[in-house]
Amino acid sequence: MTTPRAVPVTLAEIARLAGVGRAAVSNWRRRHPTFPQRIAGTDVNPQFSMTDIENWLRENKKLKKSVEREWLWPRFEMLGGRDETGDTVARTGRLLAGQEDEEGGQLPLEAAELIDRAVELGRREGEAETFAFLLRRWLDVHVRQIATTPEPLAALMADLALGAASSAGSGSDSVTIMDPACGTGHLLVAGAEAVKASGGGEPTLLGGDRDPVLAALADARLKLTEREGGRALTDVRAGDSLRDDPFADDPADIVLCNPPFSERDWGYEELATDTRWSHGLPPRTEPELAWVQHCLARLRPGGAAVLLLPPAVAARKAGRRIRGSLLRTGHLRAVVALPPGCAAPHSVSLHLWLLRTPAPGEERQAGGRLLIADAASRFPRDSARESTPAPDWAAIGAFVREAVEQADSPQLPAYVAQVPVIELLDDEVDLTPGRHITPSPADTAPRLAASWGEFASLAASMDKSARLLAALNLVAATADTPTATTVAELARAGALTLRGGQQPPEESIRTSPSSEGDIPFLTVPDLLGTGEPGAWLAPDGDAAREAVIVQPGDIVVVGVARKFSAWVHEGPPTALGPQLHAVRVQPEQLDAWFLAGSLRAPANARQAGTHTTSSSRVDVRRLQVRQVPLGEQRRYGEVFRELDSFERVLRRAADLGADLVRGLGDELAAGRLASGA
């Protein structure tokens, strides 16, 4: 008989399983001689048998039923890689939805027993909740490999498509929604919810994906939605929708799609004579335009499609002929530029394309207008913010919905325009919204006025700080200058704690926040770039539990000479990456502002540097600070704080001043200077 494999868990995983902090687990390990011995790992990062840990927690009355489902996931991870684990989660979902698992006999005994345990837990704690937990954990682990559509964006896309399709007047109570690249089903779920919210009939959900694991997960997810009263008929199939469409004979009222980007091997050669290319054969370098035409081909008359596309699709020279045909036939109705950060890849302004086929008896909108909406300019990223906030989906959604709903209004909202198609049919056929929307003076004037008002406030702050700092009476050094100590000595004395940031596993890093609780992750490259965190960690993940997180009042020290600095952190809790250090002082012994100001002195970096190059590391433990009484520290700390404020105001004034010069220059170049000015 084969002995079951031991499932290894780390200290951070034990903390999550027990519903406590990692420090509590370390304390148990020190204080209790019966705490299980490690089975793998190192002294620094030990691993323990999950069975031994579960038994120990139960014996010591530390096992919490509220986190019972957490015990499932480590066992799922032990089953193998991405596909093995994903397939097992999908099978679990199908059984939770009351479906037959036709391949259940082919499973290894370990996987079959785990599925039975998960299903049993789901019957007690909720089928949908249990599957959603397993799916979320699987997606978190493979976040870098699998792109998902954020729920608010999926809801927006569904609303736009439903509004456009219903305006065609199909008169049917049943709506068929299709996603030919459905992934794990985010857009199909959003479509079903949109139909339900509109009071429509029972939707039919058709999903296809070339990845059989993703298709299986989407199928299980939608089957559970159907079981939980979602009133949807679902059909998800594995298959390459471009090369071998599993729904070639199934027209849809709505198509929602977030297709794969920049894939050269999409079937250019074998699909050269395909009947879907009514607007022309997509060039090999334009796979997204193949998806656009595929979605159009699957719409029944009066149907609508919304696709999420990279901005280059609107402007690349190779696609101008197809873009021109989409405009001339009236199939392309709107292009919306979203602010960066709305979906992966988060560094660019993705576009929404709204397409429609004419309803029976409806004339084609040839030679009409294209609705252009520039949400990217309407909601610009604020470079002055210390951290990049999550997209304001309420505001973005309201803006886009209003733009589409008022498309035929003579008075369109700001940053929205109806552009005559004839003006777009030039040599480029560039549909980038920013090229076709110039804010009117009525829109520009308030923004300029607000900027000038902020600049005046900054100038007043600079003047106040300058007066205070200029009035300081600096004296020459004397023989009784206090001696200096080092960070290392202060740490040994218990006056402060020093922790070095670390690099979490790649799969745990998110390139945009998916919820309010996500923790910003700051790295040295971020400081060399925008100065803002460029990634986030899930608050309930292992990476967040093991990360070095600074709280307001802690000191952050940069450990590289090129960007050496130290400051008192005043923002939200933030995880630190390699070569960033967190210092927490004992307030009865050290003043944080005094310490930060002393540490950041350029002379400190020079004497504590390990080499002479700008990329060299700074040994933070060797940084020096004068030994003075706490009262004297606080006096200096107030001045350091004022100096820090002065520096921040100077930086913001410089950025704002550059924006004002550009904005005012554009207005003057356009001849908008009032007469007599």
C-alpha cells in the first residue's frame, strides 16, 4: 500500500490555516516542544507536514472551523502543475453543480479523494462559495499566465453590448451571449448578470477557449451559476475559435471578447479564404482584426459585440484597409479609450470597440459617424499621487455609458465626439480617440483655472516653508559635538528594528489592484521610474504574510547609492522589495523624523556605500546618526519634517508648472487668446 505524500506548508501558510499572524506561529514553535518538526525547507524557511500541523492545532484547541476551506488548497497544489490542478478544480466544480464527472474513473486516487472532500465541504458551506474560493486561489497562483477581465470592466462591456443589441429591436425574450475566447468565464458571467438586471428572459451562454483547462473551469463556473438561480443555459466547449470554431452554426445576440493580443500564429495561412473575412483578410500582424471579424460573423442581425483591444489596433498601418471597411459599412459604432490600469497590460490605454450588425429592415449606417470617447484623457493618472489608486470604475463606467447613451444627442459630454466617417477615411484611418478629441475652451478653461489655483497654493506653501527654513540659525561645529552611533548599534540596543524587503514569488504579484485590500508593492525600479508602486499583493496570500510591510510612521531607507534616500512613510501599508529597508523606532527613545532626516544625509551614503558606482549598495546598518536627547531629536525632527514638506511642494510645483506650460501653449497655438489680452 502506497503511503500518501506529505503536503508541505510554510510558516505563512500555517498562519493562514490557523487564522493568526505569522508571529504567533513562530511563537508556538518556540514555546511548545510538541510543535511538529520540519520535513523540508531550511532553518530560515522551514516546511512542515500539513497533517502533523492539523493534528497539533486540533490537540491544542487552535483549529478554527471558519478557515476549513483553506486546508483544501495546499492539497490541490500538491497534485501537480497548472493544468493538473486546474482540471481537478474544474471537476470539483462540476460535481458541486450536480453534473456527472464522466472521466472521474481516470483520476489518481489522491485527486479523487480530494475532490470528494471538497464536494462534502461545499455541501456544508455552499457550493458556489467553495468553487469560487478554489478558482480564485488557482488564478492567484497563475496570475502571470492567465489574463482575466476585471469584474467592473466586464460589467461595462456587457451593459454596452446589451444596450446596443436591444436598441435593434429584436423583440425576443431570450438572449444568446457568446465569448469565443472565454477564459474562465468572466465576461459570460457579466453578460448573464446584465440580462438579469435588465429584466430580460433566460440567456443562453456560449463559451469557447482553445485551452481545455480554462474551458473546463468556465463550464463548471457557469453550471454553478445556472444551479444557483442564474437562469442561464450554458454551453462551453474547448476549441480554437479562429481555426475550428465550436459554435460556427450558433448565431448570438451579443458577443463579448477579450481576445489574446499580438499572436502571430493565429491561422493566417490556413484561413486565407475563410468566409468570415468580409472586410478583408487580416494581415498576419493583425490577429486582433481577425477576432473583430470573427465576432461580427457570429452576430445575428441586430446583434452587438464589444471587444477589449490594445490601442495599436486603432492605428497600425497594416490594418487601415479593414478599419476603413468597418467604418464604411457602419459595423464599427464606437471606440472608447480607457485609462491605463483598467486591465492587463496595465501600462497602456486599452480600447473598447463597439460593433453592430443592422437589424432586419434597418438601413446600414454607411457614411455616418463614429462615436469617439476618450476616458483616458477624462481620467488622467495623477503623477503627484504617492501611489497609483485603482481605477475609479464608478466614474469611468458612468462616463462611458453616458457617452454611448447620448450618442445621438446634439450636446455630447466633454471628451466625447461624433466624428464623420469621411474625415477618418484618410491614408491612416487612425481611430485613436486622443487624435480626434480636442477639449473645448469651455472644458479647458476650468482645468487651467484649477491648475493655476493649485499652483498659487503651492507657491504660498513654498513661501511659508522658505521663510521658516531661511530663518534657521546655523552654527559652526564645536568640540562638544555629540558622538555618532550606527543603525546596527541602535538595533542591538532595542531602539529600533530593521527589516530588509524581499522579492515575492512572481506568481503572487499583481500588476493592478483587483480589490480595495490589495497591498501596494514598492521596488527600486519603481523609485527610478514614476516613484509609485507598480505592483500589488493579495492581502490574504502567502506573499503578503511573508512580506516586509511598512506602516504609517515607519521609515523607508533605499539601499542603493543611485536612489539613496530615507523618509517617514505616511501612505497606506506598503510591501517593500529588495534593497528597500523598513525601520521602526521605539518612540520613547527615537524620533522618526529626526532619524529619517539624519539617515538620508549624502555624507551617510558615501561612508556606508560598498562601492563607488551609482549602482552600488548602501549598508544601511552602517548609516550614522548623532546621539542627542529625545527633546533635541524632536526639535530637529520638526525642521526635517518642514524640509521634507518643502521638497514635496517643489516637486509638485515643477510637475504642475510643466503641465501649465504645455496646456497654455496649446491654447495659444490654437488662437484662443481673447482680444485685448
